[in-house]
Amino acid sequence: MAQAPPGLERMGSSDSISHAELVEHLEGICASGAFEGSTTLKNLLRYLFQNRHKQIGEYEIAVEALGRREDFDQQLDASVRVQISRLRRRLRDYYRAEGRLLPIRFSVPLGTHQLSVNGLDSEASATSGMLDPIEIVQAAQRQDNFSARLIGWRPLPKLVVALVCLTVSLSCVILWQFLEIAAQKRALVAGPAPAAMLPLWKEFSANGKPIEIVLPNPTFFSWQVQNREVLMARDTTVNSFPDLEKAPDLKVIEEKFGKPTLSQQYAVSSDVIASLKLLRYMDAGSQRADIAISSDAPSDLFEGDNIILVGTPGTLAPFKNQLDRLYLEFDPQGWAIQNRQPRAGEQAVYSAVFESPTRVVSPGLIAVLPGISKDTRIMIIAGQSTAALVWFLTSNEGSQQLEKARRQAGGGPYFEAVIMSELAGDTILNNRLAVVRPYSPSMPRN
């Protein structure tokens, strides 16, 4: 395919646009509400635009666009893939709203890191040029009036009058069918009326920012053994690949089979169920939400978004900076939550109660904090059973408990809470709110 001349981009099959207009379009995207507050994504988009005619890889993007160190390893750090995925979604949101009428489209095709510049295709152009059904009705009425004036101007044979009447009748039938089909299409697109969101979720999403549900992967160590078989091992107290030295059992395996490689192909089943339930809940309430799988993502990866962190105390280790901001913290084993500065009437420790080999009352942590960038928020859902915590947060009973306790604790958008979940295996029997306390970044931590 012939390349466009310098300074021009190929638009569709015949049109072209100047470089200056493309730059203007680029800056319009960066100034839009879809990219508000996300400096990282703006920088990434500008970098991809400037290098759209080059073959660039993850390493170049990480170091030159995202500010990663020169020892960046894409096998250990998924930040480029996550950011590219987020950029695709933001561009999609922009062209569905503010940029829906623009003739230019920026995109990053799946499986690539290259920015593609295109015009609206013929089908989209045809769709965008179609009249609204109301405009069609008005046009038909104007045509009928014009025909009536012509008929009144000169007497016509009966056959012609009959043909005119038949034509008008058929036009009305066709118009009615068109309007009926259009109404059905709108109903299919619109779907059922959005479900009423519970107070916590209304408050969390009131800023209109995209919601990113972050599901971290546990850290597994992988060895290639005899007959090309793979041995994979995990120590739940080790949640970072460089921390292998802290696990004596893993060191024994290393001494036998050599240096391992990092494997992050799995996720905790409870966290997956919890994330999918949250996604369905958001979708039912017409809230924009996506799931990102990232076990070692830097905190600025989700700049400009409302973030929901879902995981066990161990798998959330990459987000230690966020967890350290809380008064409530898990012990290293993840079966107890310590209250760093208990107030009057609060327990110092909320511990799991093992009632039988299969029945346990497990503590879970729910917190809402100020987000990474202006006007964003972070929600933390952490525990051995995050599915139980999400069930609590999306149920009327749990919402009522939480809202009442928040009011008694002084209200405010930011808080920390402990939920005691009664479980029989994977079955959720009950949830009980143990404590709620307001979060304040100005309060000293131990």
C-alpha cells in the first residue's frame, strides 16, 4: 500500500488530512473529559502519535513514554499492556461521546502498539448521514403536501390518481415499518432500565470517572524439570518474585532445579467471582467499569480512574502504599486485622474464628480512600473471601448496615471497615459489620 505524502495521512479511500489538523485532533482528545486527569494516558497517546510510522516495542514505550527504568522487563512488568488496553477504552469512550461526529478516528488495533489514523468508513458515514425517524416523517409530510398541491393544480386520470394513492399508502406502510424497526433497535441498544445503585456506589461513582476493578495475580515460581514437565510452586507469604530468598521451602526447590521463572497465569477463585459480580452490578447500574489483571502494577498505572482493588492480603502486596494508609491492617498470615489505634469501644484485633474444619468466621477489610489523581477514589476489598465482601456491599441489608454505621461514625466519603464473614467452605452464610471508622489522611499512623 502506498504511503501518504509527508505531512498527510490516508483517510478512508480518497480523502486526506493535513498534519496540522491531526495535531489539532490529538490535542482535542487530550483536552476532553474522557482523558481528564490522566497525564499518563495523554503522554502515551502523544508518544504513539509521534511514532506512528515506526515499529516500536514494549521496551521503548515503557522507557520513553511511561518513564520506566532502563532495566524494564516486560516479562515481570505488565504496565505497557495494561496502559495500552486502557488507552483503547478511553479512545472508544471519546468517540462514543464528545468525538462521535468527528471524521477522524485514532485507534490502537488489538495485538499491536501502533496508533492507527483513519476516517469514518463508508458504513459509519452512511449511518451518520441517515436522517432521524422524526426528520423522515417531517420530510414525508412535506412531500405529501407538495403532491397535493400538484394534484389540485391539474385534473389527473383516475389510473394516475389510483397509482398515487397506492404509492402514498405503500410509503406509509414502509415508513411505519421503518419506525417500528428503529424503535426495536433503540430498545435493544438501551436494554432494561438501569438498576438503582446503592448509596455507597452512587457516592463512589458520582465523579463520573471510569471504574477499574484491579484483580492481582498470585506470584508463582516455575521450574522446567525432566521430560519438559513444569513444576510450579507458591508460598502464600511471598508475593514478589525477588523475595524467593525469604522462603526456605522454595530455596530447596531452587537448589535442585535451578533458577525459577515468574508465572502469573492464575488468580484466586474468590477474587475472580468477586470481580465478575462487581462488574455485573456496575453494568446493571449503567456504570462504566473494566477489569484489569495486574499483580505488580505501579500505583500510577490507573491514574485518572476510580480504582477498586480486590484481593487477599497477600496478592494485594503490590499495593502496599495504599494499604499502609489505613489504621486497619492484616497480619502476615491474613487471618486477623489489627487496629493500630483503637478508639473507645473498638477491639485491638479482629481475628478469624475456626468453628470446624470447614466452617470459619473470617475478617475482611473494606475501605474508601482519596484516589491517585484529583477527584478520584480508591476502594479496597481485601480478605480471604472477597466474594463474601462484595455480596455484603451489593446487598440491601449490607448497605443499610454500612450507611447507618458510617453516619454514627461521623459520615464523610472516606472510611475503613471490618466485616466478619461466616463461611462454610465456599458457601457464604452471613456477614456482620464489626467496626467502621472515618479515614483521615491527616491522622498520624504508627
